[in-house]
Amino acid sequence: MPAPPQAGGAWSRDRDNLARHLIGISRDLQCRVIRRLSDEHGYRRLRPSLGPFLSLVWTEGRRLNAIADQLAISRQACSQLANVAERAGGASARSTSGEN
């Protein structure tokens, strides 16, 4: 049977874990951005999963195929993200020839 963990075990194990700290910083920033967009700009239905999608379409429109390729997701998943972003008020769909 393994020995019970020591009181300082978790701290000593995680204090030098750079990836863990960077993930924590990233999550904190993401939460602050979502909160600010919600509180100050009225985007109430945004969620963190929309960040990468919105960063690609924020300044100019792009085809879903190109976005899906850049995000390394399926076209169907990209279409679902686009629908969620549109419902949240973060994007609007435009019809282009050749795009389904």
C-alpha cells in the first residue's frame, strides 16, 4: 500500500511545472476577456470555445473551409462554431458562391 501524500507534496510537485502555470494564466485571461465582453459590450452568450474562431473572423470574413483548416477541425465542427458565434452575437453569416 502506498504511503499517504505529504502535506507539501502537491506544492513541491507543481511549483516547477511551467505548462501548468501557463495554462492557469491562459484560463485567467480568457475568463477576464469573456467577462469584460459580457459586462461592458453586451455579448452575454460568448463562451471560451469561441475564442480561436472569433480571432480568425474578427476583422475580416473568411470561408468556413479556410477556418476549419486553420483550426484543424472538421468543416462540420467549424460550421457549428459559426452557428454558436452567430447566436451569441459575435459573428454574422454571409452567403458566398461555392460555399455550402
